[in-house]
Amino acid sequence: MRAHRQRYYLRTRVTHCMDRLDKIFELQASFDESVQNRAPFNEWSKEDRVIALLGHLIQESYETRNTLGVVITGERKWWKKHTLSAEKWSSVHEELIDCLHFLVSAMISAGLTPQTVIEAYEKKNLINRKRQAESY
């Protein structure tokens, strides 16, 4: 009986997460459509759109690192105490959401759906777990 409840709980969580991922993709697609109507983005090839979006994702990643106090070289001053305030963490969260915004937009432009993302993630997760188990 306990195993049955655990499977039900896991299925419910996965369904809930899938619903949320669907919502994120839906919101992003709607936003992209509104932006594309004002920009020549539609005229670009799929490859050029994805390249541009990944460039923005990289930029947002650097902004997140900078917010965390990581200098451009990628090193932290190990001798200094690095404690972020709640306000700073709020900025980090905002930058991470900006990263998600561009990542999801790139996924949509590349033809991925929430379902294909979940399937590809599960497959890659198994590969990564196997690699870690084998000291990859």
C-alpha cells in the first residue's frame, strides 16, 4: 500500500510540474509573439533566432554571476566573507528568471515542447547518473 501511495504522489507531482512547465512555455510563447510583432525576429532563420537567444542567455548568466560577486575572471576573493543580503538574493533570483526566459524562448524557437523537454531531460539525467556512478 505504501509503494502505491508513493507512486501516486510521484505521478501527482510530475503532473503538477508538467502543468507548470506548460504554463511557462505558454507565457513565454505569448510574450515572444508580442515582441516578434515589433521586431524583425520573424524574418530570421530558426538557427539565427536560437543563436541570438543563447547569446542573451549567456549575458544574463554573467549578470547573475556579477550579482553574486563573481568577478569577470570567474574567481571569488576566497579571503573575503561572501554573504548576500535578502535584497541581493532577490536580484539573483530575478537574473535567474531572466536566464529562464531566454532559455525557454530558445527551446520554443528550436521546436521543443514541455513534453519533449521532460523526455530529453529524463534521458540525459539517466546518462549523467550513469557517468557519475562510473566516475566519469
